[in-house]
Amino acid sequence: DIQMTQSPSSLSASVGDRVTISCRASRTISNYLNWYQQKPGKAPGLLIYGTSSLQSGVPSRFSGSASGTDFTLTISGLQPEDFATYYCQQSYDLPRTFGQGTKVEIK
Amino acid sequence: EVQLVESGGGLVKPGGSLRLSCAASGFTFRTYNMNWLRQAPGKGLEWVSFISERSYVFYADSVKGRFTISRDNDRNSLYLQMNDLRAEDTAVYYCVREGSSWSLDYWGQGVLVAVSS
């Protein structure tokens, strides 16, 4: 199975900050890396697919990038509604696997 | 509008069975791969099972041999038959569609399965 290692597990940030979340795959997954946002009591929602493609309706302050098997989610200018938990997920192979999640909290 | 609505959850004793259903609407169900995922209380996301548009199936090791995924394209429905349930199967279960780059692009609201004596 492909292991996804996500970091940090949590972070505190202020409105307007630039936030980066990292995800490393245990082997090559090409660009089959997706990011999700989950708020308490709600189902997750897709933010970015294929490493860097923004899902319809997602604000442009969210972006994704990659270098080899290292992937990054960047939020440029954190907004109050962005405080949530974020997950990376590989869709290169079955079983699909997720990172452990990053909880973004208000500083 | 894409909608996925799960049903069939509840409280069951260890060793018991449940069948989850997911009613899909707003898209051509038969042309999409579908998945079940789950999330234990306070934990992260766990992928459970996959079924392709042509009914190729795949399972997480944790449920292999106990859970069965199926689909009825005429009824636009996805199912998860869960047998020999264990306490560690307690979770919210989500019905999820695969979209571009096989991302999980639409999620149901989730249904709670609680396994306890």
C-alpha cells in the first residue's frame, strides 16, 4: 500500500496568514494527489485534484504543488471559514490512502 | 445537482450485520466509479471499498471477507453489506463518487454505524 505522510498534524494561524501543509507519498503517485477540507460534523469536500487543479467553486487562495513525491497545499491569505481539518489522498492506486490530517486552528 | 443519500445505519451488536444503501441522483450513475469510506469518532478518513463502473471491486484489508460492495445501475444505488461487525467498525460511513483524476468529488452526508453490546 502507498503510505501518505502529512505534516504538521496541527497548526495555529491568524486570518490573513499564508499556510502550507505538506504530504509525502511512500512511492511515486505521478500527479494523483488530492486535497480535502473537513469542518466539524460535516462530510469532507474536495479542494484540489490532480495535484494542482482547483475543484469548481473553491476559492483561488487555495493552491497545490508538487516536487517528486512531496506535495503541498497552500492557503494564501487564511480566511475565517478556512479553519478546518485538511487531508491529502492518493488516487494513483488501490487501496486509496489518506494522510493523517492537519487541523488548522485560530491563533 | 449531484446528490448521494446514505441510509441503513444504526446500532448493532458485535457479530451482527447491516446493509448500507446510497441513493444517487443528478448524474449518470452507471458511468462512475463509487466508493465507501468511513471515519471513526475523532479519527481520520479511512477508505473502505471501491466498485468500478463495470463492477470490479476492491476492499481494504480491514474489511476484506466481511464486507461486500455492490451496485444496481438501474436503481442508481450503491450498497455495502457488512457482516461480522466489530467494535472497530464503529464509524460514520460515506458514499463517495470518483471524479477527475479519480478524486473523491461528491460525498454523501454520512450514516452512523455503531457496534456495541
